[in-house]
Amino acid sequence: MRWALVKVALAVTTMVVVAFAVPLGIVIKEMARDRAFSNAERQAAAIGPTLSITAERAPLERAVASTQAGAAGRIAVHVPASGEPGSQALEIGTRRAAQQDLATARRLGRASVSEVSGGSALLQPTAIASGEIAIVEVFVPEGDVAAGVITAWLLLAGVGVALIVGSVAVADRLGARMVQPAQRLAGAAHALGEGRLGARVPEEGPAELRSAAVAFNSMADQVVQLLASERELAADLSHRLRTPLTVLRLNAASLGDGPAADQTRSAVEQLEREVDTIIRTAREAKPQTAATGPGAGCDAAEVVRERMDFWSALAEDEGRKVRVAGVDRPVRIPVARPELAAALDALLGNVFRHTPEGTAFSVDVHNGEDAVIVLVSDAGPGIADPEAALARGHSTGGDGSTGLGLDIVRRVAESTGGDVRIGSSVLGGTEVRIWIGLDSFGGRASREARRRTRHRGSAVRRRKRVPA
């Protein structure tokens, strides 16, 4: 908008300056010409009284020399013969006009201008005592005709440029006063979209932008209220789960000893911890993301080992072969520990839920310079429609699943600028690839770095192909 106003002001001012400056420049040129020839007419008129008295050479030469133009050699007097016996035509000064032009001026009896080399000649007819018509020729150089014109044109151009620059500066200031509130509104909208719920817009600028700022601030306040209500609702719902969890824990405690009883009690304890986490997170005044700052994050290798220890016991009961790779050294990622654990549990739970007993699976962690890749692969029947499986709330199975597990995984990956992809695994079934970006601030690695890391990940997968 700012540059549009500047362009409009530039175009309008330029047209106005041209519309006035061009005709004015032409008028100045004509005025200079008229001034030069008016001066020539005055010089010629100064010779008239002498011609009316005498046509002799000596008085005429003195009269010519007494004028400014005559002293400069610019006046010539052409006196025709009187018609008496022995009379001859008389010429004083240097003739520049053609004889035909002199004859034409003598015949017409009025002043005329003829073009000559180096300028123009004013031919002024004057009657003499003998009744003949003498011609006074005044030479007007081109320099006299254009005297002062260039200077006047330069002054006009300077005034025009000053007007254009002034109008552009004024338009720029006016545009800035209009654009700055709009930019603040756009910046606040971006900040709100990035999760900074305290972003507000000063109610300044034109009336329309003040109205938009009021509407934006009201919308932001309502968003904060809605999120607070949503957190309270989540906390209340989580609190309602405590009663059935307490009963479930008491019943699990009465199961006695044995692997199944231990697994049931461990699952109940894990469920209680997850409910407590939900309640604490929902009660916090500020919504949290997977990565909340430079210090947030966890050791992905440690979380994978911990969750695989939990699921390995169930895998052993069902006769599933389990392989874990890439967890022998720490792998820091900008994802909170509970978020990564929930994502892994969702994927591994899908393996147990949607593949037959005895189906092998594996978890691989690949650590790159700009990203970490977590691969969960199985030897099951695979997923027919991967894109539909990644859609929130969509279920690809017929066992009543909600499809929200993959949505949890997707949100964890996208919170770091990564993504989730589903493909065919080297085991023959499904492979879910979680791409976790290592830029904890922006969540976006460069494209070149992503391609390099993706290439390394593909190479690692090819090297690690083993039979199920």
C-alpha cells in the first residue's frame, strides 16, 4: 500500500509538472524571441529620423555608428537610387539578407524577418525624402534569440523535480502512517498463529485499521478464554478417570503373582502417570508444545530403550521377534519425554493391535546432523492407504480403532518442523518414519540438510536389511 501511494503521487505530480512546465517553457522561448526582435526594431527606428532628412553616406554612417547594434556591425542601410541622372544606390554596413528579401520588404512596405546565416535579419522599410523606400537591416544572432531560455528551462526543471520529490516524500510519510498499523496487525496475527497468545495490536492509525485492531484484540482475548476453558475441561475429564483407575489398581493388586499380573499392574501405573501428566499440563497457565525452548527435549535413545523394555515382555508372550538399533549412544531431540513416549506407545500399540501374534517388528534410530529419524517397522500385512491412515480420526482397520494414534505421532514430528511418512518396511510390512528436526527454535532445517540426512537415512536402511 505504501509503495502504491508513492507511485500514485509520483505519477500525478509528474503529469501536473509536465502539463505546466512544457507550455511555460515554450512561452519563455517565444518571449525571448520577441524581446530580441523588439530590441532590433528599436535599433532600426533610431536610423529612421536620419533617413527622413538625408540619404547621404556620411550622416547615415554616423547615425549607424551611434547605435549599439551599428557599433557591433549588425546594422546595414540599403538606399535605392533616386531616379535622377547620375544617382546610385547606397549601401552602408554588411548586407546579409538576400536581394529578393529586400525587394519583398520594399514592395510590402512593412517590417519582415528573413533567415540568414547565423541568425535572422529584421528588414525595416523607411521612406526617404526622394520618395523612395530605404531598408534598414538589423542582424539578430541566434544567441540573442535564445538568451536566458536555457537558464529559465533549468529553473523550471529544478522546480518540477523539487515538486515531484516533495510529493513523493509526503506520500511516503502518509503511506507509512497507514501501513505501519497494518504491519503491526499482520505481525500480531503471525505471533498469535505461532502460539504467542499475549500478542495484541495498538489501536492506532486510520479509523478502519483501528476497527480492525479492536476486532483482532477481541478475537485474541476470546481465543485465550476458549483455550483456558478447553484446558479446564481436559483437567476435569482427567480427574473423573481417577475413580475407575483406583478400582482398576485395587483389582490388579489382588491378581497375585505372575507375569500377567505384573504386566497388568505396570500398565495401570503407566496409565495413572499419563493421567497425572494430562492434568498437570492442562492446569498450566500457558499451553505447552513438544519443544518449549532451548533446554526442552529428551534423549530419544533412552526413551526408546525404556519403552521397548516395557513392550518386549508382551512381545515375548506373543512370540514376536524384536530388534532395536541406534540406541547405544545418546540422541538429543527437541521433543518432551512424555510426548515421544506417547508417540512410540501409539505406534507399538498399533503393531500389537493390527498384526497377528508372532509378527516381528523393529525400532531404529538414525541420528543426523540436522534431523533424527525414528523407524518403526513390522512384518505384518501393511497398510493399504497410507494417506488415509495419517488423516486425523480415520481408521484403516476394522477393529474399532479411532486412528488418533498416528495423529499423535504426526503432531510430535510437525512440532519440530518434521513429518511422518508411511511406507513398506524391509521386514515386508509397514514402516512408519518419524522425521524430527533438530532446530528447536524454528523447527525447520534447511532443505539441503534435509536431503543430505534423508539420503543418509536411506543408506542406513539399505545396510540394515535383515530377514524377519
